[in-house]
Amino acid sequence: MARDRSNAHSRGIAAGAAPTIGGVNVDPAHGSESAGFRSTHFEGNSIKSTKARLFEAIGVTAVVLSLIFDAYQINESNRIAKGTTSCELSRNCMAMNRLYVNNPEMLGLRVELENKNFTPIDPLER
């Protein structure tokens, strides 16, 4: 018992007094289930959990908004890629048409490749 008192005294606790934190009894020997401890304990958690819930809600909202923004960016990127592809296909078709206009022999070769029964254009038909 003397040893307990000396340990209590060295920890700054008066002999016979129950240890407290912020005026709340935290000594398991005196029962931490006292009404005063429960109300203070839950009130403290209520305040903390309200703040935690608020920050959690803000965090979840931020994540959802960032996912929506990412989806929007991906959609825009896909639209730009489709437009670029369409533009490049048009340019390729125009280049092929220019090639056929400037070199009718190339058109003849293409038609021969596609249709084996094609007769080449003679110089008079050009």
C-alpha cells in the first residue's frame, strides 16, 4: 500500500484520490462507467465525431467532384480525338484525290487492283 501511495505521489496524484483527466474519473477501480464519465466521454466524442463527420463529408464530396471532373475531361479528350481522327481521314482522302487527278495512271492502278477486269485508260481517253 505504501508503494502504491509513493507511486501515486510520484505521478502527481494525491493519495486516495482517483486519477482524473479534465475533471473526469479515469480510474478503473472506481468504475469508468459512472454517469459523469459517460456523459463527458460521449459529449467529447460527439463534438469530435461531428467535426470528423463534417471533414469526412467534405472529403467525400471532394472525391466525388474530382471523379466527375475527370469523367468530363475524359469525355472531352475523346471528342477531341474523334474530331482529329476525322480531320486526318479527310486530309488523307483529299491527298488521294489530288494524286488521282494529277496522275491518272495511279487511278488506273488502283482500279486494276480492286477489279481485275479493268482496262487501263489510253492516252486519248485522258
